[in-house]
Amino acid sequence: MRKTLLTDAVLCKAVAEMEQGLVDADLGGGVVKKRVALPGRGKSGSARTLLATNKRDRWFFVFGFEKNEQANISPKELAALQLYATELLKLTAKQLDAGIAEDRLQEICHDQTQNEEPPA
């Protein structure tokens, strides 16, 4: 996906919506799809994000694409993402911290409570 306006605030808002059950599609194997509105475009013409999740306290954005660039992912890509999701969801807090420290993972929304609005 080319560079977009998917800011931390936009992604945090998407997580808050999913915590309330607003997921666009459960693709199985710990992978869900969520449409994310880009500024000035509404959700139908914006980005699709795929996340690895346990649907409680772990939400990993693992892939994103714009509908005008790609209609969907292939079954082979989904299978690979499901394997990746399985591995991500097994990570301990210590392993996650190491991934962040080594710039293999990027953390967003960590200090926000469920009822707190994401930063603008």
C-alpha cells in the first residue's frame, strides 16, 4: 500500500470500534478485516486493514490495502496471515517489549483506556 494517512489516531479509533464488536469480517484463524476511513474519504473508499487479534486485548495491524489498489487478498495470503496471527498472539509481554525495542513492532494506543478518545 502506498503511503496513506493512516495515523496512530485513526488506527486507535479502529481498535476502539472493534473492541465494541464493530468488525467488518472475521476471516478465521485470528484474522479480522476492518475498513478504516481516510481523511476526506469515508470508509467505503478508504483502506482495508487486516489484524491479528484475540478480540480482547491484542490487536496487531498486519496488512493494509486500498480497495482501488487491490480488491482482496488471495487464499494463500490469508493462510500466511493466519499463521502469522497464531505466532503473534503467542508472544509474551517480554517478547512484545523486545519487538518494540528492536523496531520490529510498533505500539499504538497503549496508554489509552477504553473510554478515552484517541488523540487528534
